[in-house]
Amino acid sequence: VSFFRDPIAIVLVAANIALLAAVFIYLIRLVPTLPEKIPAHWDLAGNINRYGNREELYMMPAVGALTAVLPLVMGFSQRGKNRKILYISAVLGLLLQVLFISILGGWIEKLNLM
């Protein structure tokens, strides 16, 4: 069965792409409204210990995209042998994106509180 005839694989890969696109679109709209320099790192006590450019916010979904693509590549390479590996890889990619989105959300929330 080809990938394009497998509805589960199509939905999982489309969900990965849609989630990634939504985050980038959100950031494209948000970043220009932020000051040039923003807090980029906090210590364990919550004190700011590094400032960075607002464009650094793009780093989080970029890393999320990379960590989502790697399991998908692994899954596609095994697709003909075991379809479950593709499904598990796609779900793992989604979970990693959700993790990075939650980290990014915490970062943006801290910026809004300042």
C-alpha cells in the first residue's frame, strides 16, 4: 500500500505539517510586535540571565520541526516493512512538536508578563 493510499499515515503527516505551519504563522505575526531585545533565558529562581533578539523565538519551532522530521524519515524508511513504525514515528513527531510548543508558550507567557 502506497503512502498516498494510507489514510492514517496521511492524517498523521498532515497533522505534523499543519501544527508546524500554525506555529510559524503565529510567530510571523507575533515577532514584529515585540521589542528588539527580549529575555531569552531564566535561572531556576526565575531571574532573567540572558537577553536575545526577538527572532530567537523562531529557534524553538525550528528545533521542533527538526525533531519531528527525524522520526518521520525513520518511519518512511521502514514503511514497506512495517507500517506501525511509520505510525509510531509520526505520533512521536507530533508529541515532540507539542513539547516544543509548550516550551515556546511558556516563553511567550513570560514575555507578556513583563
